Amino acid sequence: MQAGGPLFKPFRALGYITDDVPFAVQRRGKEAYVTVSVGRTWQIYNTAKLTLVMVGPQLSRAVTALAVKGDLTFAATGAAIEECRRAHKSGEYRGHSAPVVQMLVLGDTLLSLGADARLLVWRIGSYDEPEAVVEFEAGFVPTCFAHPDTYLNKVVVGAADGRLQLWNYSTCALLHTFGGWGSAVRVIAPSPALDVVGVGLADGRAVLANLRYDAELAAFQCAAGAGAGAAAERFAASERAPMAGGSAVTALSFRTGPGLPLMAAGGGSGVVTVWNLEERRLHAVLPDAHDARLLALHFFPGEPLLMSSAADNAVKQWVFDGHDAVPRLLRFRSGHAAPPSVVAHYAEGLRLLSAGADRAFRVFSTIQDQQSRELSQRHTARRAKRARVREEEVKLPRIVALAAAQARERDWANVLTAHEGDGTAYTWRLANFALGEARLAPPPDQLAGAPLAPATAVAVSPCGNFGVVGSAAGRVDRYNMQSGGHRGAYTRRAAPGPAGAAAAVDAPQRAPAHDGAVVGAAVDGANRLLVTLGAVDGALRVWDFKRQALLSEVAVGGGATHLALHPGSGLAAVACSDAVVRLYDVEAGRLVRRFTGHRDRITSLAISSDCRWLLSASLDSTVRVWDVPAGVCLQAMALGAPVTCLSLSPGRDLLATTHANRRGVFLWSNQLMFGEAGAVALNAPEPLPVGLPSVATGTRHDGERGVSMTVDGGDEPLSDSGEFYGAGGSSSEEEDAGAEGGGGPRGKARGAADVDMADAAAGVPAVYERTDTASGGAPAPLAPQLVTLSLLPRAQWETLLHLDAIKARSKPIQPPKKPEAAPFFLPTVPGLEGNPVFDTAAAAVADAAAAPEAPKANGTAGTLAGWGEGSASGSEGEDGGGSEGGSGSDEEGGGHGGGDGKRAAVVRAAPGSRVVRSKPTAADAPVGSFLRLLRSCGAAGDFAPFIALVRSLSPAALDRELRGMVLLEGCAAREVDDVAALLAALEAEIGGARNYEFAQALLQHVLAIHGDALISHAQLAGAAERMQRALKASWRRLDDLLQGARCVVDFLANARG
């Protein structure tokens, strides 16, 4: 294990909506929520707008099944079922010996069906062992199950041979075996009709079965949609139903409430078929509902709304409106259906442009997930319907190169793309999220009869007026981005022909920009130079952008693959097939740096905005960060999956990558900007293994690690009563692992686990572990003695400075009214923690006085009625002899034990006896958590836990604690030591330049309260002098820096050229 962490830490994965696991839906109050799985975690969407509201923790393995109940989410990970309370793991159920394939929650019971042919019945919260185990007979291989409505404690189980069995899971009794249909049962769905269920079969049929009479009511052929796609549009609705064959039916759902009785079915073709059960015919077909296998369908109760999900990374909602209830797409959330291969930061890095093999061009927001969307390719659904083909077939081919400029975003198209095998480059209006009007291709007279070669490289000038397109034939053409007009080609003087050859024409021959495919094109920041790179001729050529004349060229060698140009400095990075990155000064035409280290073909290059870093990715699954001025490798990170493209934001804060066989866009945070000083392993000899980011961020909130829901619109899930119950995964309250009862060893062990979702990898696990904050809760300084702010709300520390004025302003006009007396059976006394403390000793005295004389037994005196022998707390044997009552001051309890801190002894009371309380001593003085922590930290010499407590207190609570430490005349030496320890804590914070503004405000408030004590006590006066020296030294360092900066600014402001 290497010391230090990665330069770029996993932050978040974008574009993951759902995977190949059926979703789970539940209604909470007036809102409905859908839970979907994403790899090794899950996430929850509000179905009203499909906005993300919560992301779960990283689990041990990929999720295979889901179930939900209130705040609990059950995720099957292989043979185990992991229970999560909101965004934290709270328990684990283990009983299966094979992966779990389906789960169902019925009341307080969890049912799980495994590939080991067993149905386990769990009591929710009891993690030790299942309540019941249903064992199936030999030859009956269960595939799915469902709970028919009104069938108490019963489930119907489908098998691979087409049979159904009805079981009572509470008694593990087989009630009936149905004949079956000779084809494997893939899905069972209860219907609104009593005793009727829908059964989806592997041969494409959907069957309505009556369980009471073991009868088949109806069978619909080709319910999975095979043959019901574009080809079926030629047939009338009455002619489609008899069409047989097709893939397996994998999803079924029934419409409830008013309107037509409908059943929706789907299968492996991605087609959704809707059947009219009243007329027993096909009602509608959604041929392009999804691009992959249907996973789940769900009709919302009483609403004409159908929700579907498939393995194409999309969740869609369809509304059945109008008299004929024809479905139409209402809303959807989708990501890339195939791995993206191109990614680029746009503008200031708040948005990402990505494209992949699914032919989709998408924009992702790094701030708000709901702003991510796919760019329209103009009426693809309509054109596909006319051509009777799938919508994917009418989309543009896969994007192989893209370029964008923000300058003219609101005026005309500002994004340019090149597509695989297409000789035309396409413009896009990012402001409208749609394809632009202009299509860029050279005029026919420019081609001289040659075929149009595919476009391979594109560039957009920084001014946004021009687009440059390079082709596989070596042509480089310039176009106007507004009109799409051709504005000339970049050509060079042709090489001289063989000796003695006659010239074909009198004019000098012109050759295209390169002899082979153009793999890179870039324009400098001033629109002066155009740099192009040829793959075959291995030439890096520099052109005058305006005159279209060749200025210089550099031979980089054959097999050039990628080009990256820094627009300000004129440095161009070139990657070749020899896995070497070369850096050239394009104006001087010379090689300035050469970087070696990759072991496989380089797939992408990026240069930071300040030109100090060069990033390269390779098929060896590594990303290397090169220091350009020093010419060394800062760090190599092994990411576990080959990187296909990378992009560094202009602020260098976020790195975006795409990977082979990964459908997401992964974000990485720069730890030199956000991490701890010295926590990055620089100049490491070997690549540092780093896991891929998950869909959740690494944001901490009140000591928890969860997802920051501010990136998704801030929608909050509802409790069962319809009230908001938190900020979507960033709960500020601590969850009790044993709140559900049971609390077996497995549940207790996992209930308190905090999972860092950013560090938990989707690929290779990370080998480092560290935090971004100091143990005191404040951000750690990036360098020693560097002034670091507390990042607390400004009102929290400013209130301390004006607390007296705030109290005077908030003083009530009328005196407070005396509260009504508490009930006689709840005697309370003042406590130290602000919580009510019940006076158990007073209650014991009252009970003893009111109790009648108890009869003596076996010659012994009677005991206090209701208490028995021993201490007044009723905990016999708790302290051995029982001579000291449990209501006394306890060092661990912080003054909670007794109401007034006095020790009370209750002995065996004879009739007429009374309870006697001893007088308090100095040692018995109650001590709160504030003083206890201050004393323990002072003894250990580390005040970080105490500062963390101080940061968490409100200004009023902190003022109350500080005033409780006021030294009165004749105070004990221990109290003076407490004030001295407080000054030592402030001295440590100010001397270390941590929590700078908060420590200054706190010091001023402490001096205002304890100023007189500092003068009258010699011990405190010495501590104050040390504090003054630390304060002056800290301010001197900061003041010197400020004065230096001020001098430079004044000099530059007054300088004259």
C-alpha cells in the first residue's frame, strides 16, 4: 500500500438511471416513489416529476432484487439481503445459499425467493434466521411469485415447467398445484379482479388464470411484442392478436380505477403491448418504448398512468388520455443506453457533453441532475414511424469527435460533431438542446468527382463564427457556423511528380492538408493559427487561420492518434501509436517535452487551462498526470477499466472520464484543491489503484456520509403521514440500528456502519482511506500554518460578537408567566443538559410517606412499597451493596442521574422511617459534557474533540456554557484550571490557524465574560500572555502576506507603460 491518496479522488458517476433489476414502487402520503437499482447501490425518484430524492449506500455486491417498506429498503446482493434505513445500512438477512431472484414485503413480513429453490419468510428486524422456510418438491424450479389480493398469508409461485403452486407461507403448506401451460413462467401479476392473476410465459403468451377454479380465462399471443413492432403497424388491431411467437413476457401490469380495463405487457424486444381485457383484443402497441428488455411495468392505482423500465438505462411514464385511451409518452429519465466514448467539458465546466454507441448526444449537469437531457435530433419518432423502422435507426451515426464554443450560444449553433462513416459534420444549438439547421459538407465542385470521405475531426473557433472539419481523405475545410457556408479549404503545394512527367495543367497543383485521415484539429485562442494532425503522414501542420496558408510542419512519426492544443500558449500534445506523448511548440516548430510510461495505446489527451498539467489515458486502464514545466509524471492512477475519453474542467477542479463497458460519465475531484495537505502521493513509482466513483457524492452532513441532495432539486421524500422526513439522504439525526426490534448480532454489527459512497468503487476497490476534514470538524489546512476558515455559517460566529445586543432586543416586554405545574407523578428538577430530569428520590420519599405499613415476613422489616429492597433506583445489585442510590451524580452520565446532584441513600425502611439525604460535597458537583470533554482533552493535550463540540453548539448554548464557568470569589482550584484549559484550547486553534474567524470571535466572547478573572488570578494571567503571543504571531504572518499583496497591487495600478 502506497502512502498518500490519489490526485483525483472518486466523486460521482453521472448518467446512471437504472440497470437490469425491476423497480419497486411505494406510496408515502400523497406522493409515490420508485426505487431503482444502479450497480451496487439504489436510488429513489419521486414519480410526480421523476426527480432524484435519495441515493443509497454502496453495498457489498451488485443488487439483484429490490423491495421497500416505509423508510426501509431491502436490496438483495447475491445470497444476502441488505436492509437500509433511508441512506444507511441497518441490517442483513442471510439464509439463502444462492442468489435471491425476487422479494416481496407483506406487512411486517419479508418474502425472498432464491435460486436455491427456497422461499424464506422473514420477520422484518429479526436478522438471525427466517421464521419459515418453504421447500419445493423435486422438479419444481421456482422462477417468480406474487401475492393475490385478499389471499391472506398466501402466495402463488411459478415454475420453469409452466406450473403454478399456491402456498400458505405462514404454515409452509402447499394448498394447490395448477396444471400450467408447458412454458416457463417468467412473471406473475395480481389483477383487480378477485381470484384472477396475469401470468407471463417464456413463449410470449400472457395468460389470465382464475385461481379459485383453476381455469384459463384468456390467452394473448405475442404479448411480449415480437412481431408487434414496426411490422405490425401494417395490420389492423383485430388482426394483430392472433399473431403467435415472440420472446418471453418479462413484465405485466393491470390498470385499476375507472376507464377501460387494460393490461400492459412487455418482453425482450422493448415493445410494450396494451390489451383491452373487456374485448380481449390488442388495444395499442408502443413499438419503440425501450431499446432493450423490459424489466417492470406498473399502473398507478386509480390513474391512467403506466411506468416502465428496461435495461436501456431508462424509466418512462405513459399517460392514457383521450376517449380512446391511446398511450403517449408523458415524461422520462434516461441515460446512455450504451457506453459513451466522447466527453467534453462545456463553458465553465458546469455541464458535460457526451456521446456514445447508442447514437445519443447528451448534456449532463454537474450541479442539478434534473437538468441533464438528450439533445433532440428533430422528429426521430415521427420519421421512424413513417419509415416503419426503429427510432434508433433514423438517428445520426455514433459521434466520433465534437467541439464547442460558448461565445455565440444564444445566436446560432455553437457545437459541431463528426459522425462515424458520415461525410457531413452536424451543428447543434445547445441553447435549444436540438440539432442545428446547418450541415457542413464541402461543395461538389470542391471534391472534383471524388467521393465524400467521412469526417474524422472537428474544431470550433473561440469566437464561435467558424467551424473546421477534417476528413478521412485528408481534407480540412472551414465553414461559417451561422449559415453553414463553405469558407475555403486548407491546402498545400503538391509534392513534385516523377522526373520528366508533364504537368497536367499550367497552374500549380494543390494537395489536401494531409495525405491520410485527419485525427486532430484545433484553433488557438486568438484565431490566428489552425493546428492539424495527420494519422498516416505523421505530420503536425500549422496553418494561418485567415489566409489558409501553411506556415510550418513537424514530423511526429507515423501512427499519430490524438491531438490536444492549449489555446493560450501554443503548446500541442500529440499521442502516437508508440504510447509516447510528445509536446510541441507549434509556433517555433520544435519538440519541448516527451513523456513515456504508458504500456498500451493512448486513448485521450487533455491539457489544463493553465498549461501546467497534461493528462493522458491509455488502454492499460491508467490515467497519468504530467507536470509540463518539470517534465515528470505527478501520478499514475489505475482505474480498473480502460478509459476511452477524458476531459479536465477549466478550473481544474473536476476530471470527467468515460470507460469501456460503463454507461456512465465519471467525475473525479482534484485533491490538491479540496484535499488535505500532503495527502496526495506524488511522483509515485507505480500506478495507484483507485476505484471508480459511484452514483452518490462523498458529501458529509452532520457526521454522516451520504448524498448531497442539493444536486437534484432538493425534493424530499415523505413519511407515512405525508410529512417531509429529511433532505433526501443527508439526515442530521442519528438512526438507531435496533429501532426495528430484534437486533441480532448481524444487524447490530452493521447498524452503525458509515459508508463512504464516493470511495466505494464500482470497479477495483480503492487502497487508500482518509478524510477531507480535521478531527475537529473543520477543513484541514492545505499547508502548515496556512490560515483556514471554519466554513461555518457567518451568522453562527457573528452572533457571538453581538449576543448582548441580540438579547437586549429580544427581551420580552411583559414578564414571563409562570408555567402550569407539572403532573404530580412527574416531579422534575433542573438539569445541566437542558433536558427534563425526573426527581426519582422525591418520588421515593412521597411513596414511602403515603405507603401503608407493610406486614412483616419471616421476621424482617417491610420494604418500600413498589421498590423492594436495595437502592431507590430499583436496580438491585447494580452497585453491589446498594448503599448508594443510583440517583446520585455519575461521572459518565454528565449530571443526568440525580436532579440536584446530591447522593441519596435509601436503606430498608421500617414502618414510620424516612429517607435521609446526605449533604453535598465539592466532589459531588455535577459536571456537564462541555466541562468533561474540556478536562479530558486538556489532560490528553489534544483539543480537537472539544473544538468539534464547540462548533456544533448554537451561539446561545455556547454562551450559556461559558457563563457557567464564571469564577466567583472563593472558587475551587479545579474551576480555575477549567478556564486555563479553555484558553489553552483557543491558543492551539489560533496558533495553528484553524477555524480562524470562529476562533477570533470565540476569543472575544471569552474575554468579555472572563476578563476580570484573567486579571485577578496569576495562573490565568500567564495563560493570557501566552495567548497574546500566539495571536500576534498568527496575525503577523497574515498581515505580512496582505501587505505584500497590497504593495504589488499598488505598483501595478500606478505603473505606466
